[in-house]
Amino acid sequence: MIAHNAQPAASLAPEELRALMAGFPTGVTVITAFDAAGRPWGMTCSSLCSVTLRPPTLLVCVRNGSPTLAAVLEGGRFSVNLLGDAGRPAAELFASGAADRFDRVKWEDAPGGGGPHLPHDAHAVADCRVLKTETIGDHTVVYGHVEQSVTFSPAPQPLIYGMRSYAVWPAP
């Protein structure tokens, strides 16, 4: 049994972990939230995981110091935009840190939403309320209770990222 705060005896170098995880293709999301002044914030995120069905909970991992993380924590809510096949430009834009990113994409403030929805780039959106957070190293794990979800029809093929490149999930 490992103690809760036990430190590993050895650590993998960051570049080695990055190379390891490059071989694990994953979906691409844009996490969005509004700050207290109602300004939209967002960032590209591939660290998303379903935690449990009851209650419906997911988690995202966000870099400490991120203005998006600050908005999520300030407002206590966020949205997870699951990007579809046309979402690569949005993924790249929200990864760039461009200050005008919300001026360069179509978005909407959906009723009951946790943050801006990107209906032209996402195939689905989950709106979440922050349940708890946990800081680990240079990131914060944000657990979100999924209050509602929206699926856009027709649903495009999901955008995925792995081996340092984007791809689209093959059609069935």
C-alpha cells in the first residue's frame, strides 16, 4: 500500500513522459468558462477522463496559472467542448494563447451552460459544475459534475491527437 503523499523513489524526465504519452491518442477538447466579469476564457485540453456515471463526473487537468483555470475556479463552472473533424483550427487557436481567440471562432452562451459552447467546432459539449480540485505538480485536476450535455446533429467524426499530430476518427 502506498501512502497518500508518498513520493516516488525515481522520476521519469518530462521529455520522456511527453514521448510516452504521444503514443496514446486521445480526443481533443476546448475547456471554456466565464470569469466574474462575464468574459469568456478557453484552452485546448486533451487531459479529459470520465470518472463515474453516478453521479455523472469527469475530470480535466489544467496548467496552474492558466487564466482559464482562474475563470473555472472563480465561477465554479465550465464547459467541455468535444471537438469534431472540423475543429482542428479551433484546437490550434485555443492552444496558441491568442488573446482574441473568442473573436476568431463562433461561440454561444448556451442557457444553463458552464462556459461558451463552440457549436461549429464541437460534436458535443458537457456543462459542468466544479465538485473539487486537487493540485498535483504544475497542474490542477478539476472534477466536474456534468449537469447537462448537448450533442450536435449530424455528429461529425471526433478529432483526435497522438504522435504529435491531429487526425479524425475513421468513419464506421
